Amino acid sequence: MSNHSTMLPIITIDGPSGSGKGTISQQVADALGLHILDSGALYRLVALSVLQKNISPICADNEAEIYQLAEKLDAAFLTTDEGEVKILLEDKDVTQAIRAEECGKTASQVATLKTVRKALLTRQRNFLQTPGLVADGRDMGTIVFPDAKLKIFLTASTEIRGKRRLNQLKEQGINANLHGLIRDIEERDTRDMQRKDAPLVPAADAITIDTSKLSIDEVVALVLKAYKKAYL
């Protein structure tokens, strides 16, 4: 990271699936007028490419091919006039497609590949532009932006996270089973925490916030308070 980049304010918000990273990151970015990086979307884009090409992400023989997909990923993040982010893959709108459960599972598998993480690292760091960035992910504070002055790690119980995901799916008109979702979350946690490269762990200097019993507004307020202490 350059001296210029480290002078810009960076808030890293890491944590497991369902901990509230996406919602909190977006609201904090809106409140502060900062750019936002949804790093999970990049891995989901690679995952969608893998699924479209019928490549198995758990076969070691396919790693080189998946790396090439990540390296040459033809993706774009466009902000609409309404302030919403539209995600394109090869000029096709995949904003909803990358949020599918199968895509999420595949993204978790793809993220264990060291070559893929390397391919996406520079792309993620390039999101840091004036006036600053809120970076949402799993290794933002440990690997991607280790020099950030403010690092947040969100967590919540697996049951709460499962219920949150169930409600999200219901809003989309998708039926799901809570026990199955909790099982999937636990499996993903294990995969994310035990992977050899950039495992899901809080940075040594991160502020950990358990969101299980907190409202969105309460968590946002805690992050904004920490931002003022770190940067103002």
C-alpha cells in the first residue's frame, strides 16, 4: 500500500456470514460519504463464472483455470441514479444472481484457493479512492488493508445469523429451512476459519462487536463513534 493510500481513512469491517457486515458497511459508508468495497461480491462473481462454466471448485486440477477466471474477471460495479449498486459480469446484470445460496457456497470454496485470493488482492485495494473507504469482507483488516486505523470485527450466534438469512430469503420469495441454513453457516465458518490462506480471524487490533442483540442503528453508532476516535 502506498503512502498516499494509507493517509486516506479506511474502515475495515470483517466477520462471518450473517453478522451484518453488508448492511452496517453500507450505512456507515453513507453516513460518512465514503466509498464501499463489498469484497464478497468479487468472490461471488468468480463463483458465478465457475458455475456457469461447470468447473468444480473443489478439484485441485481446476485451480489454474479458476485463477485465470479471477485474473481476467470482466466485472463492473455501477451506481444508479437512485444510489443503488448494479453488478455486471461480462456486461450482464448479475446483482441478484450472485446472491443465490449456491453461489455463496461456491464462493466460500473458491476463497480457499490461494491463487484466486492473490488475483483479487490488487483489484480490492484499487477500491481505495478519495475521500476514503469502508471495506466489507473476511480478511480486510488482516490482509487487504492491514494498515487501516479502524478495524471492526462483527460476530453473532449461528442461530441469529441463520434467522437473518431466512428472513432475507423470505423477502425474496424463496423458501428455506432454518436448520439447513444454520448447518450451511457452520460449514462455511469452518471452511473460512480453517483455510490456510487468509483465514477468517479478527485482526489483532480490531474492535469486536457482537451484533446478536443489537439493532442496526446501535451497531452503526458504535462504528461511527470508533471512527471519530480513530480519524477525527
